[in-house]
Amino acid sequence: MIDKQKTIQAHAKSQGDTGSTAVQVALLTERIQNLARHLTENKKDKHGQRGLQLMNGQRRRLLKYLERTNYDEYIALTDQLGIRRGQRIVR
């Protein structure tokens, strides 16, 4: 089960911060890990697989935004959460 308050407090920038990009990515990561555990036991849950793909896509978009806007925070967050990063695209 996901402990949302604990995750929010761990990644919040200030008191009452519940919607920053880092918090959203951390919450999505918790949900993705929870659903991945479920899918290892229930291999035929196709609706769950689709939900996992959608959450992965949302997290990827949020990480791409964070990479563009605050690269140092992006590096720190991916290291902390154990998320693999792609190559940086310089524009």
C-alpha cells in the first residue's frame, strides 16, 4: 500500500507542497511499483497493464519537463528514486 503523506513529506520543497513536479513523480513512482508487483502475480490483467503504461507515460512527461526546467533537481530526483535516465538532448 502507498503511504501518500510520507512520500509527499519526503519530496516536498516547502510545507504544504503537494503538487510540485518532484512530488508528482515520486507519487507516480510509488503507484507504478505497487501496480508492477500486482502484475507479477496477475499476468492476465490487461487493464492493469494499460494503466501501468499510462502511468509510465505520465511520469516520463513530467521527468522530461523537469529535465528542461531544472536539470540539477532532475538528476537528484532520478538518483533518489532509482529511475533510469536517457541521454540528455541539448537544444
